[in-house]
Amino acid sequence: MNEIEVIARRILGWKLNRWDRWFDPEKSIFIYDFQPEKNIQHALLIVDRLKEFGYTYTTNGDKEVCFNDVCATSDTLAQAITNAAFSLADNSSIAEEWL
């Protein structure tokens, strides 16, 4: 899985419906062309979800973000959010899922 898939599945709880769209079962909606690293509105969906899980979101300028003690920087705020969220996702069992 790439980082967008990890975030969509493990943080947002979405299911891949087709190669170009995700399905949010909680809201019963489809999300097309999910690109949180490029689209700040998509990145803010991640922020909202992590806040629901109890994470504190802070920024230091427009290129660094922290969720509790996990921080990331990048060229844009959207990319920094995506990088920090990916760092939070449990990647240790990804390979095991495909066995």
C-alpha cells in the first residue's frame, strides 16, 4: 500500500471502491481523486479524523505540523499533514495483511 492508501484505510476508515474513488461508510459518500498531499481540503479531513481520535493538531508556520508528539515538515501544509498522518499509521502489519 502507498501512503495515501494507508491513510485512507487506517485513519479515515475508507474502502477503495474503484481505482479512482474511495467510499466513506460512515457518511455513505464517495470521495473522488483523494490527494491530501496536494489538496488542503482533503488534508483537513485527516486532521478532523485524528482530532476525533484524541490527537492534538498544532502547526508551526505553514510547513510543519504535529499530531501530539509526531511532527512532519514539507514544502506545503497539505504535504506536512499527509506526512505526519502517515507516520502515525500503523505500518508494521501491512506486509502481514497480504500474506
